[in-house]
Amino acid sequence: MMPRDRIVRLEREIRVLSRSAAVGRPAVPLNDVVDALGDRALLVFISHRERLVGVSVVGGRVRSHNFGEARTVARHVRSLSSAAPRLDRLLRPAGDRPLVVVPSPELARMPWAALPSARGRAVSVAPSVSCWFRADTRPLALTDRLWVAGPSVPRACREVEALRAVHGGRICSTVDEVLREMVDADVVHFTADAVRQDELSSYLQLGDGPLHGHDLDGLPRVPSVVVLSAGESGLAPILLRRGARVVVGRVRPMPDDRVGELVVHLHANLAQPAQALADAQARHGDLGFVCMGSG
């Protein structure tokens, strides 16, 4: 048990760091976060007075870290190919444990697998501590699978047909079909062009038109796992808020030539989504994917 004065001080931090996207939903108590982490490490990054500040929760110990100017970190993220070793220091407080990361805006589009110490390492990314905590309490269901091919991704039909041949399930291509079938699916895989706008207006381009964030936000139930294999959609926050446990998607554009092999590996090992993605990107190269929610 941590000393009382430390709990009070750190819970003050956690009330900020674990703010929920849902209005009126309370923050998660710090001790509950520590218990839920188990052997994982939590790294929360916030911008404060133009500095990037980190809070780490590792083995029940909570510490704060100063990572320097936030705008410098943001510049390094944009020039990732040359700056990855410098950004790798952000992960040092976690040691070699599996990671849960809550990024600041400067780090929101960081492909964590590109950092040397994250190679082959399970990393789950969440918009807030409370979002991760809620996702972590949800069961991981993998039985019923739905595959969705968009019209403007050349590999789409080939990719979803290959995945269905191994895992079964159904293939859809229109908005109405997808919305109807998603309610009963455990896993949904989209290979469709994405257009990132604000959260509700972002969309995936399907055969008969766009599937918007507001369409997904109106579903009575969303799948446990959603994989978005083409483009940067910006739809993960909605899916996690509506009840998904895991959303795998891209945070930056990358070449598509190895994605087919990567998603085959991912789906074959989906019982541990974050580790499966880490292993797939270690094998096939960093392709800009992250595991969002609790993998």
C-alpha cells in the first residue's frame, strides 16, 4: 500500500490524466489502475506549459518525468526516420514491460513499433487512462468474424477472401450490410480507404458510399475487435467508447505491399492482439499500425 500523502497527490494527477470522453463518467481511482496493470507499465504523456511531462506507473510505483520541450518532441515525431533513437528515451521509465501508452497530442500519431525498444513488444495505446481501463474489463471475443472490402483498395478483395478462407465468417461491401452485420460480429476487418476528419465525420469508403463515424456511434453494439488495414481513419475513439476492446489501425501512411502478410499473422494470433501486432511488425517491418484500447 502506498503512503496516504502520495496517493492524494497522485490521484490529483490521475483525475486529469484519466479524464473520460463520456460526460459525467468518473475518473478511475489510482489504486484500481495499478491493480489492473499487473505486469504492464503505464506511460501517460501530457503537455504542460510547453513541456512534455510523463507519468509512469510501473510495478505499483508512480513517478513523474520531464521530457523537455513539447514542440521538439513533435518535430521528432514528424521526422521519425532520423529521430527514433531520441524518441526511444520516452519508453525508458517502463523498463522492458508490456506497455500501455496514453499519448499527448504531440505523440498521437506516433507508430510506437518504430522505436528500437518497442520492437516486438506489446504496446496498447488509449486516448485516456479511463478509456484503457474500461476496455481492459471487456471480454475478448473472437468467434464471429466479418470481412469488409472497399472498392478503391486494389488488394481489398484478395485480402478479405484469404482471411475468410482461414477464419470463416462473412464478407460485406456496402454500408447497410456492414451496419446490420456488425451488431452480431466479434471481429470486423476493414480493407477500405479512410478519410480522417473530425471524429463523427471521418469515414471509410465502401461500395455504396461512406461509412461515417456517426453511423458507428449509433450502433447498439460494436465488435470486440476492429482492424482497419488501409489508411488513417480516426475512428478508434468512437469504437472504443461504444464498447470495442481493441482497434488496430494506422497512424501514418505507409507502403501497402506487406500489409497482406502482416494481417494474416495478426489474425492468426488475435488472442493476444497487442503482442500479435508487435510480432507481425517485427517480422514484416513497421507499417504504421498501433493497437488501441487494451490488447
